[in-house]
Amino acid sequence: MIFSIQLWCRMKKVCIVGASGKLGRYMVRHALDRGYGVHAVCRERSAAKLDEFKGRITLFPGHTCDREVIKNAVEGCDGVLAVLVPWGVNRYASGTAQAILDYARPAARLVFSCGWHITRDGQDVYSRTFLSALKIVGWIMRFVRFAEIDDQVRACHRIFASNTRWTVVRGSDLEEGESQGLPVWSKHVGDPILASNLTRRVDFALFMVEALENDDLIQQAPAIVGCKTRSALAFNMDT
Ligand SMILES: NC(=O)c1ccc[n+]([C@@H]2O[C@H](COP(=O)([O-])OP(=O)(O)OC[C@H]3O[C@@H](n4cnc5c(N)ncnc54)[C@H](OP(=O)(O)O)[C@@H]3O)[C@@H](O)[C@H]2O)c1
């Protein structure tokens, strides 16, 4: 009894913001497997998507950009894993990021997800086709009020400028499938190791959860790719 109380007291807690999405649910699974206590934030209407974890997580229903919801959810947490999405035109991503930056414990590890299109230092190399497609798709999505890619960019720049213990994990194209292991990463899009541009979603989540305990990733924006992809394997043979 005393042992289990001590164990409970030492158990680290993480808050998963956007827990009901595909990436979010994989993160919940990985976090529980590693023995973390989990606070989960998701929209009220999506709470049922987390039924499989009932009794093992604490749910904080609400929009992820609701500052009061985030304030309550991150309280007492040693880490925050956040899915940054650009949906809607109400500054969803930047509101979510700002609330986490404002309310998480100063020593907490903050790990955010986004895509390769985010650049921290302008040293990433993108094809012209990619940049044009991003511009056009971004404009159309905003025009139909579906999503605001610029706001995801804004959110990440706020994170980069903060002096918290953040990591921004930049994902490639994603696919479903069984885990292949921890993705490999590089500092800049365009680096040869990333050329395959594909990661299993379950492994994107694994990278996010492992980043909680990896201090080398503090204030880094790793771009990831599956460890079994052609470019990752070719790079490992060369080195
Ligand atoms: N998909 C890709 O190919 C890709 C590639 C690179 C990086 N990423 C990054 O991976 C992360 C998530 O990807 P995913 O594929 O796992 O996404 P997902 O399953 O679609 O989940 C996205 C999240 O967005 C929420 N959401 C959906 N519609 C919303 C709306 N209208 N308003 C507010 N919230 C809404 C979902 O909550 P509900 O459960 O409540 O709907 C969920 O938490 C993001 O950070 C994304 O930038 C994705």
C-alpha cells in the first residue's frame, strides 16, 4: 500500500492537448505505456473518441485554445504534448500555443507537433512546387474559412521566441501502419536523410513522447522521417 502511494506520488503527469485526433490518441497510448499520468484536452463533442482510455486518463473537455481549459489541464503536469492544427479561422493554433506557454509550469517540457512547412531559421530547402502548392492551398482554405495555415506558422514563431523548454516536432507526410521504431531527424528540410518524406503516424507520436525525456531536443525543431524509409536507411549505410 505504502509502496503504491509512493509510486503514485512519483508518477509524472503529462497533458495531451488535442488528444482525440489520430496523432493524439497514439500519444495517449504511448504515454500510458510509459507510466505517465495523462490529462487529455479535446473538444467536448470528440470526448467519445477517448472511450477506450476511460478510467486511465483525466479528461478536460473544451476547445484547445480556451485559456481556462488549458490552465486547468496543465496544472501539475511535468510535460505538455500539443497537436497544433490550423483548423478554422479563429487563431486556433496560436491561441492553443499561447495558452500552453502562459500556463504550463516554467520547468515543464513542452512538445508541439506541426508539419515540415514550418521553418525556424529559414535554412530549410523546399521545392518550388511545394511552396506554390502551400500558397495556393493556404489561400483556398482561408477563403472558404476552413483553415488558417498562417496561424500555425504564427503559433510556432511564438514558441521559437519563448524561453520555455520547448521542442517543435515537424512531421513529414504521414501514413498509418504498425510502428517501425523511433523516426530519425534532421535540423533542416532538404537534408538528404529526410528525402523519403514519410513517417508512420504511430511513430510521429512515439517521437513526441520520447522527446519529453530527451534534453538534447530542448529548443530544437527536428524534422522527422521514418527510420525504415529509403532515405533514412541510405543515410545510415553511409555513416
Ligand atoms: N496529416 C498529415 O499528413 C500531417 C503531415 C505533417 C504533419 N502533420 C501534423 O500532425 C498533427 C496532427 O495530425 P493528424 O493527422 O493526427 O490530425 P487529426 O487526426 O485530424 O487531428 C487533428 C486535431 O484537430 C482537431 N480538429 C479537427 N477539426 C477541428 C476544428 N474544426 N476545430 C478545432 N479542432 C479541430 C481534432 O480534434 P477532434 O478530435 O475534436 O476532431 C484533433 O485533435 C498536426 O500537428 C499536423 O500539423 C500532419
